Amino acid sequence: MAICPLCNAFKELEMHCTLCGTLLDDSGKVSDFLDPYGHYNDEETAKMGDGYPNTARDQICPHLMSCKSCGHDQVVFIQEE
């Protein structure tokens, strides 16, 4: 079973906002925002409802990156290891 290196704090992602250049904050998995009780589900069940059809098959974890300066949000797909 593959795991997300960001969710498990093995790695950090440094990305800058495409609008203002500020360092983006990792706000966590997209599925955590879609279902307030989703974190109680196993990963495969959460991925079925995350809105991205290939996350389970391709073993990727969509993370929401947010800019505190301008409010821009961006989804980044992290390859699980």
C-alpha cells in the first residue's frame, strides 16, 4: 500500500503562489474538505469521493495549497510512495 509523503510528514512541498509569489501553505488532503467525517474512512474509500477519478488507480494524493496573502487556492497531486 502506497502512502502520501506529505500526509505522513516525510517530505515538505515548497510552492509559490502563481498570482502573488507568496509561499503556499499545505492545507491538507482535498478529501478532508469535502467530507467532514472523511478522515474516519480508509484511504481507498476517501479517494472514491474526492472528485478526481484516478487518484486510487494512479496512487496520487490531491492536496490543497493555499495562499495566505491573496487567498488563491491550488490543488497539487502528490505521488504516493
